[in-house]
Amino acid sequence: MMALSKTMIGERLSTEVAESDLVQQALEAIRKHRGMEAAYLSEFVDGKAVFRCVDAPGMTHVIDVGDAHLLEETYCTHILEGRLPDLIPDTSKNRHARSMAITETLQIGSHIAIPVKRRNGEPYGMVCCLSQSPHDSLNPRDLETMRMFAELVSRQVNREIEERSEQELKANSVRSILKGSEFSIAYQPIVDLKTMMTAGFEALCRFEPLPYRPPDAWFRDAMAAGLGRDLELAVLGKALEFIDKAPADLFLTLNVSPETVSSGRLADLLTGTPLERLVLELTEHTPVDDYSALRDTLAPLIAGGVRIAVDDAGAGYSSFRHILQLRPDIIKLDINLTRHVDNDPGRRALTTGIMSYAHETGAMVIAEGIETVREKSTLKALGVEMGQGYLLGYPGELPDAESMAA
């Protein structure tokens, strides 16, 4: 018998399938159905049988999640190859089982097992029940019941394997994006609504692989794969090329998640950059759990001249919470608030409320998604200082951005 460290096994299992409540519940039901002492799902990993899920009250000192044994020393291989039956009511009456060391180690008096297979028919592991005493009442009907439970476990295991495989494919796609820098930056002008002069640009990422997928989809995949910060920082690094090439009186707005800010890696990326030309537009991939810590991380950047913006104002509660907690320098009206603001009293009323808050706190308001002259005129009349949208300028490459600012 060979027992591996549970840390090593845990690392290996984390690359396959996650522990499932459904599987755990099925094992408990199997065990209780026949009044046996332990039920478990094993997984075959590199020539070993690993206990992935276990229901064994009072027996965890001999059988627990993460424990592992060489396959050749367990019943598993012998059952698969026909040397042991699926159902053994009394191991003392089976010569082969009686001769195996694991029978004595785990004090196996009775045993019942059904293979769990992958979609392609290859063995994944086994669902097993055992007791330390014989169970002469075990019969073929119990074996059929066991097969039903094993089928349920098998479906769940395969579902999780497929989900994991899909996640890994997405992760590989993100790694490929990072390796080849397969993305570009488009810069959309932000215009002063009084002078109609370009004051700055928002950096927008465009991913190149086909078929086209929106940036949000790529960032979601990256976050799920633990690569969200890497992708975000790579995009931000490319966007910062604007600083050296665009006129010095133009600011640049960068979309950045609170997670990336809190990691400390953003500050490293911005070392040497004229911070007074930057606006950090905080996105909302995940809720902020600790605003105080986020403010502390932002403090040195703000002291250096960075301005903070919160987008999607008017889109929901979370954006207003961002505004109240962070007291941003810039509030960006959500496109759904801007759209049809000229003929919708409700949108105008909400915009007026946001303008009142901005006036009280000294924040500037930028309206996103302006597409008509009437929308622009209405927003200007309501006191909105700046805007962006297709009416004012499409996103473009850096040379086009420079010419629009000239």
C-alpha cells in the first residue's frame, strides 16, 4: 500500500473535477441503503486510486478524502479485470480478497463496487461501499441498486469533467491572446459639450481572433481561468502608448477592475507615466468587499494626479454604491440613461439628480452613448460637461485620435 500526501492529491484533483454536493449526497444514500459503514468515489490518477468523495462516519482514520493507494493493491483493478466480483458479501470466503493486504488494512468484511466511466468509455474510477463485517444479506438486487446510484454519480462526474475541459479550452485561448498580443486599442474621443473640443479619449480594447467575441466575453474567460489581471494589465500597457504619441493636453481614460488595482500591479505598470493625464474608470466585474482597502491602494495614485471615474451611473444600485463609497472625480452616465433622454422625463429627472450630486461633491459628469443632436443638446442643458458617443466620434486607432484632437 502507498499513501500519498493529501496536499499532493489535492493539487492533482483541482485540475480535474470539483467535489460535488450531489455526489456526496448519493454516497450517503448508498451507504445508508444497505447499512454499510463507508461509501466512496475513487478516481484513477497516475496508477493510483484516489478517494475523491467519502462518506464514512467514524472511519476517516482509515479512509478519507485525498487518501490514495496503488491501483494494483486495491480491489479496483482486480474487479475491472475479473479477478474479483463486483459484490463480495463476505471477504473471508473469497480467496483472492482474503490474500490482499488492503483487506486487512481497511478491515474489509464486505464490499460492493461499480465502475464509473468517462463519456469515451474509459474508466474514471469506482463507486464503492464497504463494511468491516460480513453482510451475507447482500444480493444481486443490491448490485442493481448500486448501479443506479453509480449511473447518477457518473453523470455528475462527466458533467464536471466537461465543464472543466471547456474552462481549460477558454484558458488556453486567453493564454494564446496574451502570448501573441492578439488585441488592439481603439480610442474614442471625449468631447467638451460647450466648446465641442476633444478633451480626452477612452481606451477600448478590441480582440482579433475570429469569430469575433466582445471584450467582456474575453475578460470573463480570463477571470475564470485566473488570468484576468494578466490580460487586463497587458491591455492597459498597450493603451498607455497613447501618452507618448497624443498631444499633452489630452487625458486618457483606462478601464480597470478593483481587483487589479488592489493587486498592486497597476501601480508598478504606471511607474514613470504622467499620472495627471490618466483617469482610472473602475469597472464592476465583481463586488467590492472592502472599499476602505481599495481607497488606501488608490491613494498614492490619486496623490500623483490620477483621477477616478465610476461608469454606468443610473444603471443600478451597484454603480451608485461605487459613487458613494469612492467619491469619484468623474461620473459617467450609463448609455441607457443617455439614450432618449431628450424625450423621456424619467431619464431627465435621474440625470438631474446625478448632476445635483456631482455639483455637491465637485465631480464632473461625462455622458456615454450620445447618438443624436437632441440628446446632446438636452444633456448640455442639464449641465453635463462632457460626452462621448457616435455623434461625437467613433473609436479609432491612435493616428486617427491624434488628428481628431488637432
